[in-house]
Amino acid sequence: MKKSLVSILVIVVVALIVIAQGSYIVRESEQVIITQFGKPVGDAVKDAGIHFKIPFIQTANFFEKRYLEWDGDPNQVPTKDKKFIFVDTYARWQITDPLQFYKRLTNERGAQSRLDDILDGETRDFIANNYLEEAVRTSNRTPISSGAISEIVEDSLVQINVGRDSIQEYIQKSANLQTKDLGIEILDFRFKRINYVEEVRTQVYERMKSERFRIADKFRSEGQGEASRINGEKERELKSIQSEAFRVAEEIKGKADAEAAAIYSNAYNKNGSSRELYSFMKSMETFRKTFNDETTVILSTDSDLYKYLKSMQ
């Protein structure tokens, strides 16, 4: 009985091992290539669930379905205008044909190494074929200022024809042409960081300061011109107001003199005493405005002034 029990246990263990070797579980994020003695057998298994294979003879090779990360090493790259910059890149890629991927690259480590060669080479080629401004800037910037300020800012900005985003797209497309027969696809490629070498950095900083100084000087010049214009308008308006006020004052004075003359005339025409008083008052006013201590005059005997002077004597 003990030998029978041992035999049964052995059979059960062997059966479990055979079942374990003959089945495998595929998760939603995985895809599998079955190999027999190292050679692929059949198509890729992409459906999630339990699947079966020949135990001990066939092997299940698992690959990711999800997006995978590629992170490049920063490289010093020359631009078309012979300026060196440090370029740090990254990309996202996916295994689209696991069977071809296994035949050409075997595993993800081989894929990463191959992507290093492809993406670093394409990055170097495209950066070397474009000027520094093309790699750094995305598009031609439109100044928000107006007038002369916008003109000087536009003059200080070099016009670009390609731009950073376009270079990234070109690198991605060119790299995908090389990875098409590898069973992978590059889904996204970006410049993570672009930094200047010390010499170029100093030149860029000096240029930035020079541009800002020119723009500041132009702002000050325009401000002074605008201040002069405002002051000129203020003076013109002030003179206009003063002139209008003088005109109105003269009109008021004229009307007042006319009314005073009319009052004098009416008073003069009423009776003799009024005329005499009016004549006396006007003569006294003439004396006050005309004579002083040093004045010498010659009067006729029939003059009103002589009459009042004689009576005073």
C-alpha cells in the first residue's frame, strides 16, 4: 500500500509539472511568442487568458504591449553654424510586431541598444543640418509691442524656417523608417533639454542683454517723445483757454463801458446840475490821469480844465 501511495504521489507531481510546463497565462499588458528549440512557432499570442504549449519543448517569451520608455544620454552636438550644444532627448515606443521583434532584437535590452544607435544618430544629423535658432525656438515670435518697439524687436529676432517642433517630428519619422523591420514603432520623440556650452552660453547672454538694452533705450526715447507731445498739447490748450478768457473779459469790459457811458449820457441829458457834475467828475478824472507834481501845461482861457483850475485858485 505504501508503494502504491508513493506511486500515486509521483504520478500526481509529474502531472502537475507537465500541466505547469504545458500552460501559461497571458495578461492584458502582455503578448507572447512561442519558441521551440529557440525558433519561433506560430503567430504571436495577444489574447489575455490561459494558453497551452508543448511542455519541456516549447518556451513562452513574454513582451510588453504597453508603451515603453527610452531615455537618451546628453550628447554634445554641433549645429550648422558651428555652435556646440548639449542635447538630452527622450522617446516613447511600442512593440507592434512581437514575432519580428523577437527575430531581430530578441528582448527589450536589445531594443534599447538599437534605439540608442538610431535616435542618437538621427538627432545628431538633424541638429547638425540646422542653425542654433532652429533647434532652440519653435516658431517666429510676434512682438506684442507696437510702433518702433515692434520694429526693433523684429529686427533682433532671426526668422526661422523649421523650428524645434518640426525637427522633433522629422527625427521621429526618420527613425520609424529604420525601425519598421524591427517590429517596433516610435510613438513620440522630444528634446528633454537643450543647453549651451560655456562659450555659446556667454555669447547668448551678451546678445540677450544687448537686445534688452536697445529695447529699453527705445522705450525711453518713445516715452520722452510722448511726454513732449503731451506738454505741447497742454501749452496749446492753455493758450487757447487764456485767449478765450481774454476775449470774453474784453467783451464784458466793453459792455460795461457801454453801459456806463449810457448811464453818464442819460444823467448828462436830464438837467444842468447833472451835466455840471458829470463834467466836473470827468475833468477831475482827467487831472488825476494826466498831471503830477512835475507836469507843465498850456491851456486856453475857454478850456474846461482852465475853468476848474481857476475856480480852485
